Amino acid sequence: MADRHPLFMPLILVGGLIFGFGLGFSQMARPEVVLNFLQFEDFGLLFVMFGAAIVSGVAFAVMPRIRDSAPLTGDRYERRLKPFDRNVLIGGAIFGVGWGLSGICPGAAYASLGVGNVSILWALAGMFVGSYLQGRWRSQRAASEAAATGAD
């Protein structure tokens, strides 16, 4: 953390504020809007997602040509590919079910809280509990795999 640019954390805060404001302004922090999208009744969320994907895609394509490394971290621009395996499918399915039940994804949940949706605290609590349980499960699995390989 000490080797990062002094503006790293303040710019993360500003980026989060802009992201949250955008979610609130576009009405994407309202669970009913998300649920209407998932029920194929309102496609506004699709346009917001496509807009974000286009901006991100342009940035990922252009920035490596302009600079060798990220301005605040100094990290080189590179693709970090992860395998598409069973864990991705299962995790994506669980995420999708949670998204459909709560009508909100993690980033938008905080923005929803910011626009006064206090009942979203239940969804946030569920996200934290689910993340904690998954972390415990992964730690136990890694420990049992390490014990099994050590026993060989």
C-alpha cells in the first residue's frame, strides 16, 4: 500500500461516488427496476450495462497503447484470464439467484441504501453472510487438500 500513488485512495472514493451517483440517477439502484429487467418488462438496465461495457472496452483497448503502466499503481496493463470451470458456473448461478431474489447486485445495493432503501440491508446482510460462508468453505477445502497431498 505504501508504494501506491498518494491520490490512489481518494480517487477510488471519487470513482465510487460517481458510480453510485450514476446508479441512483439511472434508477438502477431500485430493486423493482432490476426485477422488471429480469422479467423482460423493462430493458433500461440493458442499455446502462451496454453503455458501461462500451466505455470499459474502449478504455481497455486504448490505455495500453497510451501508457505502459497504470498511472496510480504502476502495474503493467495485461489480460488476467481465469479458467471457465465448474466454480464459475456454480458461482454465477448462485449470484444470479441472489440477484433475482433481491433485485439488486452488490454495487447497486450500496447505492440503493444511499437513496433511502433501508430494507436493502437484508440483502447486504445476506451478501456478507454468503461471502463469509464461501470463504470458510474455501479455507476448509484448501486445508483438507493440503493435508491430503501432505499425506501422500
